[in-house]
Amino acid sequence: QVQLVESGGGLVQAGGSLRLSCVTSARIFGAAVMNWHRQVPGKQREFVASITSGGSANYADSVKGRFTISRDNAKNTMYLQMNSLLPEDTAVYYCNADARASPLQTLYWGQGTQVTVSS
């Protein structure tokens, strides 16, 4: 059963923008710190950004000033606005809902969406 569904990936030229979305159930969304990670083939999955239920955001140094994470609690949806994209941003982007500190006690992952930035 798919708990998180990402969308919005695609092919874009360097300097362009994309917005990723991640939708989940209200039960999970309300209990979790929501995160974006990304992974390049042959490398470890890396943290990109996180946002708490209260809206506090945190970013990897590599994306600070270019990416913006946000959440719409009414739609149970998290977003990642990616601007000034670089070829090194090319990766599969994964949505993550960390509800381990809640009664759900579970870490959820989406299936990923491909982002490709051409030079």
C-alpha cells in the first residue's frame, strides 16, 4: 500500500525550476516531520530538506537559498520548490514522513520522482 505519492519531477535545463509535491493521508501528515531526500545511482541517499508540523524548515547546505520546502496542512501535501537548478541536482527525489516519535512509530517513504537537470 502506497502511503506517500510524489509528483512533479521531470527534465529541466540548468537555471530552471521545478516544484515537487508529496501527498499522504491526514493520519500520517499530522503526525510526521516531512522530509525530502535524493539519491543518485551508486551513492547514498542524502537529506535535502525537512519541515515540521509547525512549519519550521531545515535545508542541506547544497540547496540553501535555491530550494524552499512548504506544507499545506489542509491538503496533506508537502512541496519542494526548486529554483536555479544545477546539473548536480539530478537525482531521484524521495518524500519521507518521519512519524517515529508519534504513536504511529513508523518511517514512511514514497516511491520517488526523477529530476533531471541538463547543462
